[in-house]
Amino acid sequence: LTTLQSGPGDGETTPSEVAEGSSKSTMTVGKLMEAYEVCITSLRKSQSRRRINSLTRIAPVNFTKEARLRVHESTIDRIKSLNRLDMELYDYAQDIFARQHHRTMQKLKHCRTQKPLFSIPLALLLGERVY
């Protein structure tokens, strides 16, 4: 909690201040939620600033037909190669997902065919003798 802090002059409570105020007593759910909200707000602000700074460094590209004709053939070949690898990776991930989905559905079907847990007397579940 103490590593994420709002920027200077934000006029907001910092995570360290929230944690500091609650470190002397037991941290309640309310205090914990307050500390979380302060941390997540600070994190979102810093990520937003980082994203904006990154986007300002990207130069706009002109995708006119003339501009495309000036792209070197080796660059186009490299893009095609990387796109092909991306598609292979995508297909591989789809296969993994399909297998996991199939296994999960099989487990679900198996669970549905099992005798419900609640129909077994509690004493049997606890290993006690039933008289």
C-alpha cells in the first residue's frame, strides 16, 4: 500500500496515509476498502498518464497508395511473416481453449450424473456409524 501514491498536489489521501492511520488499530473492512480505492485510483491515474505519454511519441502514418508503394519489399515480407506467426499462435491458443472447454464440459456432465451430495446423511460424510 505504501508504494503507490498520488502525484504531488493532487489533494487526495495517499495509500500510505490510509495505511498509516489504520496501522495502530485493527484494519477493518471499511479501512481496507478505502485503502484499496485510494491505491486503485492512483494506479489508474499513473497508467493513464503512461498511456498518454506513449501515444504522443507515436508519429502519425500516412497510408495513402503512394506511401504504401514506397515501403520496401523486405519490410512487407517481414510483416507477412509476423502476421503468419500471429495466426499460428492464435490457432494454437484456440485449440488449447477448445480442449480445456471440452474437458470442463465432460467434468460438468460427470458431476450432474453423480448422486447429489445433500442426499447422503451427514453422519456418513463425517465417517460416523449410522444406527
